[in-house]
Amino acid sequence: MSIKQRKLRKVGNSVVMTLSKDFLEINGLDATDTVYIDETKLKEAIIKKEHKSAQQEQLEMMIAKSVQKHDALYKELVTK
């Protein structure tokens, strides 16, 4: 599975997080099911999104585009 961005929402006195339909189907879950959560594992799986400056966002986008465009070259350099 891949990393997905999710928003936390306040509903009454609780906080909820949505799960995709695909995730539910893959794991055999339904919206009415009761589930058990291992909070230790959940703590390791959740990373709070950092708010980045416009320059940081632009730099990360440029790096991602470069990696995508020159992926074979980067992989070749790693093996040397």
C-alpha cells in the first residue's frame, strides 16, 4: 500500500479519519464494521504533515521532476 494524505475531522467530541473505498474493499471492511486498533502501530504509521514554505514546495517539485526524468541515470550512479 502507498502513503496517502488524510485529514482529521472533529465530529462531536471525537476526531475521525476517512479511509478510501479501495482500502475497505481490500481489507474486507464495511462502513458499519467495528474494528480494533493497535495504537502503537498506528502511532508509527501516522506522520503529521509539515507546513512548508513556497520555496521548499517548489524545490521538492523540481527534485521529483528531475528524479522522474533521469531515473535510469540516478539508478546507474547508485550502482557505481
